[in-house]
Amino acid sequence: AQTENWVEVSYSLALAPGLSFQPFIQYFTNPDQAAAAVYNPKVKDSFVVGFATVVVLNGLLGLPGLGHSN
């Protein structure tokens, strides 16, 4: 069995205080197919494209946070 390898490129865009949008692209070689219903030996590479939305409620609502700030 070959080892799965991957590379990810991501970026974070601040939309407002406490709100950011993070798109990403991932590229896999020898992807692990353990969760697949049927193993396909022809699959050698795969791409994943997605995004995350990050909400920090104290920043979004203007409330004080815990801990220190730089």
C-alpha cells in the first residue's frame, strides 16, 4: 500500500470583526479510500475544493474576549 500525501492551499478573508471566510484547495496523491463504498484502484489523485466560515461571537458582537490580545 502506498502512502497518502496531500497539499493544501488556503486563505482567510476578514469580512467583518469576528467573521471570516476561508476558501481552500487540497490535492491528494494515493488517496485513502477507506470510507468509500467500493475501492477503485484507478483513483491515483484527487482534488477537494471547499470553504469554511469562521464566526467569533465576542468579536462579531463587540463583547470583550478572554485572555490577552497582542
